[in-house]
Amino acid sequence: MPEAAHRPRRGATTIEEVARAAGVSRQTVSNALNAPHRVRPQTLERVSATIRELGYQPDQSARSLRSGARRTIGYLAPVDDPYDPNPLMAGFLEALVDAAGEQGWRVLLFRPARGAADHPTAAIDELVAARQVDGLVLADVLAEDPRIDHVARLGVPFVTFGRTGPAQPQHWVDIANDAAMAAVVRHLAALGHRRIGYLGASEHLPWMAARRAGFLAEARRLGLSAVTAARPEAAAVRELLQGPERPTAVAAGSDLLALAVYEAVRSEGLAVGPRGVAVTGFHDTPLCRHLHPALTSVRLPLGAIAAALVGRLLDQVRGAAPPPAGVEQATELVVRGSSGADPRPRPV
């Protein structure tokens, strides 16, 4: 590489300068960027090294004009409180941006206008009409979610973090919420718990309904005594703990709900952990490590989920046949002091 190539340059490096420095044609540089399979391995390595040395950045706007592609993924962000954001979805967004970036794509974050949360399709229509994105990622998918059929009718490539209905396109990536919660029950049973409780949130959320169903089914299969809190709050957990057959362990449907369990346990003068009431959460958000004792929780593979979503979406953008079924990603149970066992991740 010529010594001049290492010196700071004024202005942006051009593709012609890369070609001269690498001793190849302009077309070869273009092929290395857009169709590397057409370039011999030794030449591709030399061109790639030159691009890195010169700091060349392709003109994405020009490429978009030629191809009609924006190389941009639209993410319809769930409505959230900026002062109390959902830590799971914040982590998912980070993973999605990373997965898109590894493919040379970017993520455009959007959401319905203020006061229009019940009409998210309007925000989708606006984005699609402006031709700002090549495809969409939707999350928090509900039963009979109107966004799914709407986007399918528009003919826009899309994927979902969450399962779509059986009559809808199967472009989803998800975890097996019921199986993950069943693994929590087995973990508690293995520690000797025979009376266990559950604290979940609204049953209209499919993932919460699946977690509750997985908890109850596995408890029945193992012959355990299982009770569920009537309301997603600490007072309802206290009612369970005050009963004649109080549970010795409580599984929560999320890490935030597990905080309510901690509060209820301590309000009853009991300890969280092996000498009191074992507690587990779900999502393995950062707060798990900062609680005392640290919270046992189900970890979601956000990186793998995001990579699968981006891969499936880009396949659609490039004209591949739609997938016949969704994809499940494996979770793992991260065991910590709140359930009184060795802190080692366990595949679920």
C-alpha cells in the first residue's frame, strides 16, 4: 500500500481513488462492494484492504437511486413512557440496530402520532407512501393484530417479534414462552418446592397467557400445588402468602413483576431466597443483577432474535419465497440467589 494512503485526506475518498490504489478497475471495486462473489478471493482481499485503508464510504444515496432500495428497516416502536421505558424493548432495539448494521442496513424508528396509539396503521401508511423504508419490523404482536393484515395487504416486506395468527403470513420470530416457564417450574421442583405461586400480567397479552399456561401445565404434570395471584400487584401476592398453604416459591411473568413479589415477601416478614420464599423473574433485564438477592430469571436471546428477524426481512426484500413457518429461539434460565442455587445459565 503506498505510504500516501495512510495520510489524512481532504474530502471524501472516491471509488476511482480506491481503484487506482488497489491496481484494479472501477468496476472491480464496485463488484467487491455489491457482488463479491464475482471477484477472485485474492483480488477481493486486496480491494477490501484498500477500502479500509482509505476510509472509503460508498454513496448510499446514489446506490439507492440506482436500485430503488433505501437499505433502511422501519421499526414500529411500542408506545412507552420515556421516563419509565420497557428495559426489554430497549435491549431489543439495541440488538436490532446491531443486526441491521452488520448487513449494511440502518433502522428507522417510528411510532403513531400522539393520541393515535389505537391507529398504528396510519403511521405505517405514511412511512410506506414516503418510500422511506424497504421493510418493517413489528413487535408486541397481539391476537388478531390489525397491523399484520394491513401490512400484508400493502405488499410490504415485514417480520414480527411475536407470533402471527395461523391464517396470517408466518414471518415471525419468537421464544416458546410456555416452555420457558415450564423450565422455571422444573427448576423450583428440583429444589424441593411443592407449593408454588405465580404472578402474571394481563391475559390479553399472548406471551403472558402462554407463560401462565406453561406454569400451570408443568405444575400439574409434576403433581405440585400451584396457585396464581388474582391481580398483578404486591397485595395479591401477600394474599397468597397469608393463606394456610402459602407457596414456598413464586414465579413472576416478568422481572418488574418480580419486584412486587420481593415487596410482598418482605412485607410478610419473610426473606427472599432459600431460607424464605424463592422468587424467579422473566426477561433477565439488568435490574436482576442489582437486586438483593440477585434474581433468577429467564434470559431472552435478543441478539439471535434480532439477527433472525433481519435475515428473514432481507430475504423478502431480495425476492425470496416467504417462509412456511415462524422461528423459535431458545431461552436460558439464569439461576441466581433468589432461588437459592448455583448462578449458572441453563438452556431452556
